[in-house]
Amino acid sequence: MAQLVFGYFAGVIAVTAMLVVALRNPVYSVLSLLIMFFHVAGLYVTLHAEFLAAVQLIVYAGAILVLYLFVVMLLNAKQDDRYHRQWRVAGFVCVPLLLELLVLFAGGKMEPSPLFSADQTGPGTDNAKAIGMTLFSTYLFPFEVASLILLVAMIGAIVLAKRDIGGSGA
Amino acid sequence: MTIPITYYLILSAVVFLTGVVGVLIRRNIIAILLSVELMLNATNINFVAFSRYLEDLGGQVFVFFALTVAAAEVAVGLAIIIALHRSKESINLEDFKLLKW
């Protein structure tokens, strides 16, 4: 049963990821990325990361993709969008990487961690609470730095996208 | 033990490589940013899978930070795209070769 669920999520994620790259209309790319984000959130739920699944839906599907759609439609990007002519370089880079990975996974048999136990819901019983405790104790300083990053990104986006009014603004 | 972690790693590798291919072959800047999102999601899947299998919440907290950085990247990247479109009337990557040698 669990394998069936994983197979469904993994299959949809892989197919929609390829559609994001293959579809030529950017609006369709963004929409298939949306489907992928929903299924990644489902995968998180099966991994007992419910809080992250919710955050994935709210932040990625809710905020980031809407921003993308907004820009795609603002710029009216339905122009001729052929693939870049360096696709041979892409194949040259990626096919050996994929082969290496397959060899690695086929050769090295991965033992389950001794720490792992099947359905122990130790720290995962209340996922949001556990993450909050970790985030605000062990990772308090990175959390503050993350807020600084968001502030910098906000100021940068405003400065970059601002129209120069009357030529007097910086 | 239901699903070996190898499956998650393979899924993540496939998604990541799809992102790499997208960055290399697309000519639309927005599609390239979307491919970067694909790569970030692939790493996030890895983090969550390992966090589950090692019983350590650090991985999930790291995904949280990766999400923050992704949001910042999207904001700045889309602002740059809008500024580019305003100056060149194009979002085709091959039209921007001022810094190319």
C-alpha cells in the first residue's frame, strides 16, 4: 500500500517535472509545476512531515507560483520559444551523471539506518510542535539570518523593479 | 520498513537532472527560473527523506531555510526579469549578450 502511494507520487512528480522543462508555453510550465508541488507536499505527508507539507502548499503553491504566473502574464511571454542550441551540451552533462547515479544505486546496497524503526512516531507525533521547538532553540540564529535574507530580498526586488520616476530617484 | 530510501534518492536525482537539463536547454528566462525551482525541490525531497530515516528534525528545519532562500531568489529573480524586459523588450536569453565574450 505504502509503495503504491509512493509510486503514484513519484510518477506524477517525475512526469510533471519533465513537462515543466518540455512544454513551450510558460503558462503551462508553471501550471505543471503547481501539480508537482502538490504531489511533493503529498510525499512530505507520507514522510510524516505534515508541517512542511502545509508550508510547501502555502509558500510554494500559494505565493511563489502566483508570483511566477503574474510575471508570465505581465510580460505576455507567448513568443517563439525554441530550445537553446546548447542542448547537446546538456545531454553531454546529464547523461553521464544519470549513468553514474544508476551505477551507484545499483552497486551500493543501502542498509537501513540502525536508528530507523518502522512506525515509531517519536518526535513526529506532533510535527509542527517539534519543528517549532527545534527551530527556536537549536536553529535560532539561522532563523534570524533567514529573516534578514528576506528583508534584503524585499529591498532588492523593490529597487530593481522600481520605475525611475522623473529621473530624480536613485 | 516500507520504502527504501534509495527510491527517494532516485526520484530526487531524476527531478534534479530534469532541472539541470531545463537550465541548459531553455531560452526563456522564466523557464530557467522554474527549472531552478525544480532543483531546489529535488534537494528538499532528499532532506525530508533523510530526516525521516535518521529520525532527526534538522533536515526538516533545513528545508524551511531552503524555502526562505527560494522565496528570496524568486523575488529578486523576477524583479531582474522585469527590469530586463523593460530595457530590452525581450525575455529571450540569447538577446542578452552584453557580458558575453
